[in-house]
Amino acid sequence: MMRRPRLVMAVSVLVVAALAALALLVESQDAARVGFIYPSSGPFAQPGFDMRDGFLLHWSQVGNKAGGRSTSGSRTRRTARRTRG
């Protein structure tokens, strides 16, 4: 019966170590990816276009940065996608 708590502890340590390694990999990336989905047809088309324009305006006003990372690098892009209803 004493083996089960040790197994749980070992698995927990491995999961925490894997998450820490993943966090380091994510932190080391120098660019951030940001997306936005908006409606482009139907009764919500015009508000959707307004939201898209606001999204793009925001990023141009903040210098294309999110959390200190660039959102306009070669590996990164700001994406606005439309939906069809």
C-alpha cells in the first residue's frame, strides 16, 4: 500500500518538470501570435468589421507588442479571420 503514494509523487514530479520545461521553451520565443475571429456576413457583419478595425488599430497604437514581445516579426502575425454564417 505504501507504493501508491510514491508512484503518485513520482508522476507529480515528472508532470511539474515537464510543465516547467515547456514554460521555458515558450518563454524563450521572441515573438507572440495573436488572432481574432469576427463575423463578416449576416446581421453582425458591420459590427464585425468595426471590431476587426478596432483590433488592428489597437495593435498599431501599442507598437505591435504583447507582453513585451513583438507581434510583427517574420515568424509572427496578427491574424483577423472572418466567419461566414
